[in-house]
Amino acid sequence: MLNLIKCGTGNIGSIKNALNAIGVKPNIVENQSEINHNFKKIILPGVGSFDSFIKSLKKKRLFDEIKKLILLENYKILGICVGMQSFFRSSEEGTEEGLNIVKGDLIKFDIKKEFKVPHMGWNNLKILNSKNLLDDLPKINFYFAHSYYATNVEENNVLSVADHGITFPACINYKNIYGVQFHPEKSFFQGQKILKNFVDLC
């Protein structure tokens, strides 16, 4: 039903298990040739640094291919954590340019504040607009693990925000592009509901 990108920057086993729990058997993609074009949806998860993630996509010839499928062939994509961050232009974490398909950049949480960096653990969402992705959630707390957050994102592209010393976008949507800064695969039933909504409604 969808293509699950494996970029070599993290274990996708937990995402695969969460998808299996909602009855979805994903097509695991490790390089350009493994994309199943019968499935018009992509999940792009990521952990680790921004630069290593982007370089991994390029090495596997997925960077340009994903961009083409999204922009020219209207594939729908859900980016998770660094996967979402890759949609933006740049990150203070590195020097690589992102996919640059959603307006915004990434900056580091201010370590001078009393809030710990990285932002790691459970946090609540403030939902601004569901756009189907956030419909009928059983709970609004999700598991985060990140040191950088999106800024300069256009207001109408932000579905929800969270607070960690500053309010930052937690979920975004721009046309056929969806992103979540948290990890739905580590967020119990509410995380599974996010994945199910993407599969069924988006």
C-alpha cells in the first residue's frame, strides 16, 4: 500500500511493526529501483544528523527521485523526524541543502534556556488544523527526539505545534506533503492512528 524508505540512518523496524499493526505491509525501499510505482504513497523516516540523512538519500539515488515523484507525479509523502526536516531548505546542523519543497529552515533549540536539548520525551500537541492526518486521535501526546526545529514555516502549512521553551511546528502539510517532527511509531495507539490516517485519508 505504500513505500517505506530505508536510508541507512536508523532502524525502520519499529515503523514497519506499527504499520503491520494497522494492517499495512509496506514495500521497503533501499534504492531508487525498489520503489513500487503502483503505490502512490511514501513514508520517509529519519534519525541522526541532517547531513548524513541527505547524503544517504543521494547515495541511494533517492534524493532526486523522491523530489520528482512528489512534485511532478503527485505522490503523497509523510516525513518523520529528520524525514520531515529534509523537506526544508537548510539546517544549522549541517551544510547540505534539503529537498527544499516546503518553505522553512531548521535551527537549534536555545541551550541557554532551562529546557534540555535535545528535546526528548513525551509532549502534547496543540492542533490547529487536522487536514485528515490528525483526525480522531485518541490522545495528543507524542514522543519527540530532536535538537533542531523548523522556523519560517508559512502559517497555513502548520497543522499542529508543540512547546519546548519555544513554540515550534510539530506537524506540517503543504499540498501532498505531510510531516511530523515526533515519532508516531514510538507513540502507541495515537501514533498508529497518525499512520492509519495517512494511509486511509490523506
